[in-house]
Amino acid sequence: MGFWRTSTSSVREVPVIEGMPELGMQQLVTWEQGFVSGIETPAIGLILSGSLISYLLFRKRQDK
């Protein structure tokens, strides 16, 4: 649990014995490395940049 993930998984169904799916299937999980950002990253950036712009505009109006 966290803001970001550093890997993703892909699940694929493969037969237990190659060529004989009637004997059963199993899941093959493959992990791929890569950065996946959550919604928190752009939301935090939007809030911080909006706050900075608001602060700078407020100071500019106060100087006049």
C-alpha cells in the first residue's frame, strides 16, 4: 500500500500440461518493473502549483 508502485503484474492462464487444457489450468504471474504513479502525484503537484501561483499573485497585488 502506498502512493506509487514500482512493478506491475500480468496474470495469464496456462495449461498444467502443455497441449492438454482438459487436465487443468494454472495462473502464470509475470512481474514487470516500471514506475506507476497514483492519482496522488498529479493532485499534489496541482495543489502545490496552484498555491504557489495564488501566493505570488497575492503578493503582487499587495505591492501595488
